[in-house]
Amino acid sequence: MLDGLEGKKTGQRIQIIRERKGMSRPVLAGLVGRSAEWLKGIESGRRLPPRLPMLVKLAEVLAVGDVAVLAGTDMDLGDRVSIPVSSFARIPHEAIPAIREAVRDPLLTAPDDAPGLDTLRARVAEAWRTWHTSATHRSDVGRVLPSLVTDARIAVRKAEGRRRREANALLSDLWALVQHVIVWASEPELIWVVADRAMAAAQEADEPLALAGGAWTYAIVQRSAGDWDGALTLVQDASALLRPYLDDGTDELRAMYGALQLHAATTAARAGREGDAWRYWDEGEMVARRLPPGYHHPWTMFGTSNVELHAVSIGADLSKSATAMERAERINPDTIPSRERRARLMVEIARTYHQRRDFTSSLHWLEEAYAISQDSVHYSPTGRQMVSEIVDQGGALIDRRARSFAERLGLPL
């Protein structure tokens, strides 16, 4: 891990790892809310090394699991030889222990009476609706997930033939929801287990739509781990599975194909591949135009408004704040049926202002997001990092508001 980094200062280590990842200076700087000139100063040693919270942020974006890897000879971290990023990134939630138990339960024995697939399908659909309509979606869905996961796994065990494939397809969709609930709140190992389970269930279902959904879930985890190439390859392969059915397939199938294009667009943007990002986004937009007006996929939320939301995210990921703002101005939030996605739009808008060091506007949009969906800010590492920086650097004018908001998020002051 330290190959070539021994004896190097913090800025030198950051530059070496950034270049190994093939990431440009403007992209890395933008992803942590700073300018390319700021990062150049850090890497050249003209600026003091970043404080620990910013070092954690850089480690997350660079997919370095240990913050100490970035800390060079010019930083005093005491006798700490390891500072896992996960110890900063995880935001505890009371629902995680019961979900973890349901996921890990070996289910060596199962009751004779398995839940009916139609009933389970309705319960999974209702859980997804709750995720998109509740202001505290992580808490509300987290309460029902343990029993739902157990029942869905039992249904797969008891089903035979075609019904077993249908049960596995439903279970794969459910694992996608589990991944949404536990991300940033559980240990990375559990997230990978859930992603693996989603792909395994999709493979057992042996149906293109289920396989694409499993790939969508797994690639999200790959992307969060910094494996951009792996995530893009998987999404492209899944898209190839669906492409032959686009003309005669269902709206759900076309929407899943579109969701995969947006997934690829976001992944390419985070990797700094601007041309690829907008090419994938264009493909997603074309698919959205083929769907009925107002249509949104029941759990990916793919539809016209979600395409526009992703344009804002891509602009922010590429550090093109002017582009992101211009895209945001085109969106009527009322056209976004998901409360969680409406709040995400506000967080993305806050991010564009944050990149410009406009902390007053950034705080405003974070407060707007919180009013729509508390969990979308409370369990957003990006949102929490922005609030922490606003407290430190926002100035006297918004100091009281910023500190009050930080307290609501449970952030240390």
C-alpha cells in the first residue's frame, strides 16, 4: 500500500495516488469541494497539509481505505499507524443490527408454510413506495426489512420451477432496497454481502430484467469502492442484455435500461471522463422520451425528471458548477415523485454552491433538502461534510444557523 510513498509529504502522497488512479487535479479537487489551485498548493507543498476531516474526504474519493496512507512526514497523527476511512464514513442507524441478523441468518430450517409470492410482491412494492415517500425513509423501511428479508428468502427456499425463478427475481429487487438502506450506515462487508446476494438471486432468476437489476445494485457498490472501470463494464454488459428487447419490451424494461445509462453516466463523471458521461446521459434521455409521460420506474425512479436530476449531479461531479446550476434551473421539483430524489436534488444544488465557496447558499439548499427528507441529509456523507465545512468556514453571518443545523445532524462542533 505504501509502495513509493515512504518518506513523502502529504501533498506528494496525494499527487502520486491521484495519478495512479488516472484522475485529473480539477476532478479530484471538485469532488472534495475545492479548487484545482487549492489542490495544486497542497500537492506542491505551498499550502499546509489538509486537516483530518478533509484528509478523510480525499481518502474516500481516492478509494483509499486507510487515511494514514495519505498522511505524510509533515503531518503528526501521533502513534496512529492506521485510521480506517470506515470509522469516519459510517453513520450508525438503529435498524442495522436487525437487518444484519436477517441477512446473515443461515436459514438451515424454514417453516412449512412459505409466504405467498403475490403477498410478498405487494410488501416489497410497499417498502419501495415508503422509501420514496417518507421523510424518514431509512428508519421507516428499516423497521420492516428484517421480516421481509427473512420471508423472501424462505419463499425462494420453498418455491419450485418457474415460481422459484420468480421468487429469486423478487428477492433480487429486495436486495437492492436493502443496499439502499444500509449504505453509509453499516460496515462495508455487509454491503458487499448484500450486493453479492442481489447478483446471485438475479442469476437464479435467469431473466434479463432481473439480471440487469442485480447488476445495477452490484455496480453501485463497485462505484462506491472506487472501482469505476469494473462498475462501467458491468453496467455495459447489463445494458447489452436488455438492448435486444427495447423495441418490444415493457416500460419497466426500458426504464431499467435507462437507469443503467444514468448509472454509467455518473460513474464516468466521477472518473473524470466528461465526454463519456454526457454520452451515456444522452442515451438515457432518449430512453426517457420513449416512456409514457410522467412514468417513473418503481424503484430506480428512472424517468424524465430523474434524467434531469442526474445532469445536475454530473455537472457537480465534473466540477462544472455553472453547468450544474443551469441544469438545476430547468427542473420543477414538483415533477419528481420521490421525496428522497427531490431532497437529493437540493443536496446536489448545495454542492454546486459549495464548490464556489458560497456557503450561505449551500446551507440554504441543505436546509431545503432536510425539510423534504431528513434522512437524505442526515445519512449523506457529502451533505454532512458540507455542513461541517460551513460551520468551520461559513463566517459569522450564518454561524448560528450552521451550528444549529450541525446539531440536528448529530455532528461534533
